[in-house]
Amino acid sequence: YMARRNAGTSKEATLIISWLETQQEAAAIQFRVSNGIAAQTKSSPDLTVYRGLLREVAKQSTLFLTRFQKHPSYGHVLYIRAKANREVGDTQNAIQDFKTIMDKFPSDADVSLAGLALCDLLTSAKDYNQAKIYLLKMSKNPKDSVYPVALGRLAWIHYYQNDIPTALKYLHAQIWFYRYRVADSRTVQVERDKAAQTAAQ
């Protein structure tokens, strides 16, 4: 309603994004409610409303992306749509959006989470080589919050490919990273650098 009232103004796009985020939160609440009812009644959760909310989020996100192609939050709305599509089982479109975020919006606030979600989907699809490409991007900077997670994912992918020596190398780098995380800041930096060098060899 507020977006319609502000159609054609500078506020319209911002209001639409707020609505999309609110709808995703509503869907998350509905998911918990549905599972809570299922647990009480010892039945399978009815996720009809949950999926309906997310399909509408995906639909409205697409309309936004069509209309506001140069908006600063374009990458963020892509992430919103990707998450919605992932949850309703539209894996291919989710993968495409996550890839676009990684490739075209590398400085976006959502890029780390998008990268992990993308690699999980690719791994589930057994597209290990594509997953490795993106995980290697995320494992270049030890200061990145997803750095140790990316190392762990790389270890598992190489394990799935029966490349045990490389899997152990990434696992060792991840353990090394966590082992020294609680040390003083100078030591942490040194050991992070060592972990990065080990993973890069």
C-alpha cells in the first residue's frame, strides 16, 4: 500500500525492498509455526502458506529487478529472490542468482552468504568443480568471516572426489586457523597467513 502511494517517487524502491524483507521474515515465522504445530500433532508440517509467501517474494523481486535495474540494492534484491527460490525448490534459478551476485556484485554485503548458499547447492547437485571455483574465491582472504567455512567446504568436496590428500590439506588449514583464533591479535594474523599459504600450496 505504501509503495503504491509512493509510486514514481524516490521512496518507492526502498518501500518495496522493506516489504520483501518483511515478507521473508513472515515466511520464516510461518515455517516455525508450521513445524511447531506438526511437532504437537505428530504430523508432517503443512508448508503451503510458507511456500506461498516465498513464491510471492520471488515474483515481486523479479518485478523490482525488471524496473530498477540500476538501483544500489539490485544485488540485495537478487539475494532475496535467490533465497526464496531456494526454499521453494527452484534450485536452478537460485543458483543463477547466487552466481550473478558472486560474479557481478563482489562488494555486496550479501556476497559471503550468497557464496556459501551457492556452493551448498552446487555440492548437492554434485557439481563439485563449479563449487570449487567459488569456494577458492572465498578462501583467499583469511580476514573474511567465511574463510574457515570455505576451507571446510573445500575439504569435503575433495573428499567426495576421492582426493584425500587435498582434503586433508584444507582440513589441516581450517584446524590451524581455529587453533590460533583465541591467541593475541599478532599471533592470529601470523597463523592466518600460514593457513592461507598452506591452502594455496
